[in-house]
Amino acid sequence: MKSNTLGKQLKLSRISQDLSQRDVAKRIGIPSYRLCRIESGKLQPTSEEYTKLIAILKPMKSEMGDLELFILHLAMMEDDQIKLELKLKAEELSIKYEQEQLNASYEQAEQPQPIPMKSVE
């Protein structure tokens, strides 16, 4: 039950920031009863609501792993949106991997190489 897990995490994040349901609902432009239903798992937020909730309740990222957060984000989207998000994430990871490889090769190149010694006989 993904929405229930999401709702619990949203509620924990909201409470940890000392925000009321009314405050958060007002900031994202929905009635407070709708946020109550989202937090209780009785209603899934729209993609727009979800994006706004994540932006407001930033500590959620530290309470959940990035991968879990990304999966929950995908669960709220339509099929075409999911494909686009996955493509963008794959490109992001590919770029990150390439950067790590370049950094590793630069670090290795900067290290002085030992000079071979001729043996004296």
C-alpha cells in the first residue's frame, strides 16, 4: 500500500517541522481535509500535489532513501511520465558515472609514476 507509506512519511515530515495540516494544505493550494485523507492513505495525491508536498516537506528525503523516494514519485505518475522520468534518471546516473570515472583517471594521472631503476651488476 504505497499511498499509506507515503502518507505516513508526509505526516512525519510535517510534524517534525511543526507544521499543521492547514498550513501545508494552504501552501500547496488544497483543502486541509484533502491533505488529511492523503496522510491517512485514503487518497493518493495528484502528481502536482505530490511535487508541491515534496518541495515543502524536504526533510522527507533524509527520512527515506533517495531510491525509495524516487519509486514513490514514479508511483504517482502516468505511464508516459514514468518513461520520461526513468530516461532522465538513467541519463543522470550515466553522467554521474562518467564524472566519477574521469575523476578517478585524473587522480591516477596526478600521482607520480615510479622511475624504473637499472640494476647494477
